[in-house]
Amino acid sequence: MGRVTPDAVEPTRTASRRAGAIEVGLVVDEPATVPPGSTSPGTVSPESAPSATVSAGTGAPDAGGPESVVPDDASPDAGPSDEEPAVRSSSTLPVAVTRSDEVPADDPRRSDVDEWGRSEHIRSIVRKVYDPMYRHWFRVEWEGLEKIPMSGGALLIANHAGAIPSDAPAIMHGIEEELGRPVYGMADYFFRTIPVVGTMWSRAGGVAAHPDNAYRLLHEQQQLALVFPEGTKGPSKSYADRYRLRRFGRGGFVEIAMRSGVPVIPIAVVGAEESMPILFRLNGLAKALKVPYFPVTANTLVFGPLGALTYFPAKIKIRVLDPITFDVEEGLERYSKSRIMDEAERIRAQLQDALHDMLRQRRSVWFG
């Protein structure tokens, strides 16, 4: 058997070491004739070893020898010259190529889930499922819907009631259906921690109520955010205290609106209190379960266990009040606490007056 010198096989080893995850065969022509002066047909001397040149556009460097075996005056389409051997042999070198199925680093997101977890696909499904209840069960009726802007950020605030409040989905659904604007409902982070429920809540447009989240939604993204200043004190109150607004905390929603430079739009809702009224609460059980409150509702007495998820068909009426703006510079780190508390109390009083007026005009809990 003839021997092959190390220099003659070095191109193949070098190309193999530089090959990637995918290897393709690259044909490299080598003369098959034995150069003059060789001692035997099976012996190839280092001086006569052909240079293996990769010129397939893959970026693989030449494995020794000159940059190209094609003469400078040779045309790419030219055939073999008279000096070239008539017989050629082919060898295959592994060359790395880029995978066609790899996703580029700057590939756009293929899901419709935004940075807040909201999915427009899920929202569309929720709207289709909820629409019959909105139109035929609660028979929601709006007043002053045109006061909600068609563009720009705005902080919507509303009274909140019912063991499982029916006002939030009614407000969000009505605005999205009638105005075509998405609404982000801000609620306690507790809902985000519930398995499955937390994920679905986010997909449906729920956002944890935090000042930074509210500022980004209102100021940077110019979205509509829905906030309930009463917090959990609103839906946890019993039926005996219906339509009596609780204190609006420390007026955090006013400070957020000032910093974001957006108006506050109060929304009064009548009917949610009667859709799932609370008869009394089990505070000990709530503490054991680590939940804000554990209600016993009239719905569970009428419908049994199904009453936990079944609403009474109370007619819901929604009134949008005039937008409230604040003549202050936006973007400041701090604002006057006394001014914030005064504005929050003024808004609460306006909302309470609107509820009393709507209750005076209501003829029936079930027919409005």
C-alpha cells in the first residue's frame, strides 16, 4: 500500500474540524495522474500535493496553499484547459452551513400576548362568551359613554361591589365593544398568585395594581386603566351597607393621574350590589385560607353550591361622569398630600351623589 504524507491529508482534517452541526459534501477536484518524478504510483510527494481550496461561498478558509487554484485570467465559466488532466477524482469535505430553521435573534414575537400578559385572542373569546350575559342577563345600560376619550390615556375609577364583582367585566366589555379601545383592569396582586385563575386574569387584561404599572400604562402607552379606589373593602361589604362608598384609601389614584398627566373619569355602577349580595362574612375562615374575605351570599342559599358562580339577573346601569383634570406639572416625584386627599374626597363625594341619584330614578332592581 502506498503512503500518503501528512501535508496531503491536512486539508481534509482541517475542514472536518471546522465543520458545524450540519455537514454537506463539497467536491474538490484533484488531479488523478501521478506527477513526474514520483517514485511509485502510490506515493505523493509534498511538493506535488494539490492545494485544497474551498470556494463554495460558505466562508470556510482555504486549507493551505494559495487563495485560489483558478488562474487570474481564467473566466468562471471557462472549461478545463489543455494542460489540465483529462481524468479527475473527487473527494468530499464536510463544510458548516447555517441552519435554515434557526430563529434570528431579532425575530418578532409570534404570540399576541403583550408585556402585561394580555392576549387579544383570549379577550376576543371572553367577549364572545360574555356578550350574551352582558346584553340579556344584566341588560347593561350606559349613560355618558361618549365622555371616555377615543385616544390618549385616562384613569377610570368606579365603585366596586358584589362578592364576585360583576361591575368590572361589564365596564371593560362595554368600552371595548362600543369604543373599540382595550381596557386594563387593575386589581390586587392576590389574583395574580392564584394558579390558573391568575394566568387567565392576565390574559383577559388584568394588571397588578402598582403605581409603576399604572404610570407606564397611562403615561408611556396612553392606555385606559380601570381602578377601584375602595379596594377589597368595596366587594366585601354586606348587603346592609350597599351603595355606601368606603374611603378611597390614601388617594393613590389621584397621585398617579397627576404624575401621568391624564384625567380621572369617575364611573357610577348600579345593579352589581344585587347581582351577588353578601349576607355575612366568615372572617376566621378567610384568615385560615389567607384570602381577603370569605362571603356567604344569597346566591348560595338559592342555587346551592352553584350559587358561588351564579349571578342574580339584576339590571346594571352605568353612568360616566365628567372627566376631572388637575392643574399640576406632570412627572414629579412628589405631590402635596393634602391636595391629593382633598381631590380624592371630592371625587368620592361626586361618585356617591351620582349613585344616590341613580337609585332615586331606579324603579326596580330587576328592570331598572
